[in-house]
Amino acid sequence: MVVTAKKVGENRYRETFGRYFEDFEVGDVYEHRPARTISETDNTWFTLLTMNTHPMHFDAEYAKHSEFGRCIVCSPLTVALMVGMSVTDVSQKAIANLGWREIRLTHPLFAGDTLSAESEVLDKRESKSRPHAGVVTVQTRGFNQEGTLVCVFDRTILVAKRGFENEEKAKY
């Protein structure tokens, strides 16, 4: 993660995060920290917030009779946490998310599991329509506390080039 401080006043500095387009290199892997232990409350609140009514996420009696024997974490929560974990490394300087592809949920998560994530740069190219930005594609992988892969997806973002972040943001 690229962390710098910008002077914002006399004896006053503000931490800045993220990578510009030029900072990404194909093949680099960013380990996102901190990890996040998911609680039963996290899972229930997210399930209710998103109106997901499947009882596997919040009805312990129902889930007890499933192949897992207990409630599983709502899969969009897993994806949302992984995206959030990756922001400071991958998309802090993003102008826009362009899309997610191939979201695969390879192993269930349960309340009490700790999720960690990493992102690998798969591709980068100059933007054809915005000369002050580039397009970066990463693959983000999530793991539980035992190192088991639980989720993987590809994400494409539009990222400002160094020196042009304010110019691009002014368009929005």
C-alpha cells in the first residue's frame, strides 16, 4: 500500500492512500490487512439490510438440518468485505468501478470465521476515452483463518494517473 502524508496546513498533515495507474504492475499481489472476523450479528444485519430471506443465513433451527449444520454467512457479505478490504490497495484512487466478473464462492464462511483477502494485478492498459486515466483488472481472493479459499472474483477499475486525480474527479 502506498501511504504518504500531504501538508494541509501549518504543522498539519493528512494521510493519503492508494495507487495511481502508474503504480500497478501486472503480477504484483497485494495482501489486504486487517483481516475481519465475521460475527453472527454482522451476518444477520447484512441479511436483513439486503432483504435476503433465505433462512440459511439467520434461522439456526432451519440451518441445523442442512448439510452445514449451522447458519452460513450471506455470500454478498463475503464479496462486500473483500471489496472493502481491497480499497486502500486497489481502488482508493479509482474514478469508477467498471465491473466484477466470475465471482466464485468456493467454500462457506460461518460466524466466527476470519476473512482475509489479497489481490493480484492481472492487466492494465491506458484508457481509450480518458487520457488521464487507465484501466486496471485485479483478481481478489478471500481466505478463511485456515487458509482455505472461500471466494474469488475479477474486478476492473478506472484509475487516475498521477497528477490528474483532481481533473478526473471534477467530472463527477
